[in-house]
Amino acid sequence: MKKSDISSHVAGQASLSKAAADSAVNTVFSAISDALAREETVTIAGFGTFSTKRRPARQGRNPRTGESITIAASKVPSFKAGKTLRDAVN
């Protein structure tokens, strides 16, 4: 399912225009992204929790040359599904 499919589904379920639903979906995704950028946790009851995790620096290899390189530390987004979502999938 793509973002446009989600917008179409929201438009049909909420009796909104496609443009209004697209704007709503973009606003929700933007709010989640902004919160994660501030390293906040986003919890949606019955769905799951979005958070950020730190990935430490580590050694890697350049596959072309075999040369050892250092991969910098970074933050990555993480998602943990809630019980309701896990039960719906299974």
C-alpha cells in the first residue's frame, strides 16, 4: 500500500475530498517525523510506538577494495507494533 492508497482510503472512510485526505495524511506523517527528529516517542494507542534508537559507530569494509572503514554513529527510527495490531495481523 502506498501513501496515495492510504489517502484514498481515508477519503472514502471519512467522506473527505481526495485533496483534504491527502493533506491530513501528510500532516500526520509530518507530525510523526518532526517528533522523531526531536527524539520524542510517538505512541498511537492500539497501533504502536515510534521512537529513535542510537546506532553506535562500527567498523565495516568497502566491498570493492576490502579496505576497513569506520561507519559513523547515527540515529535510526524504530517501530514497535502494539498488541492490537499484532493480533490483527495474526
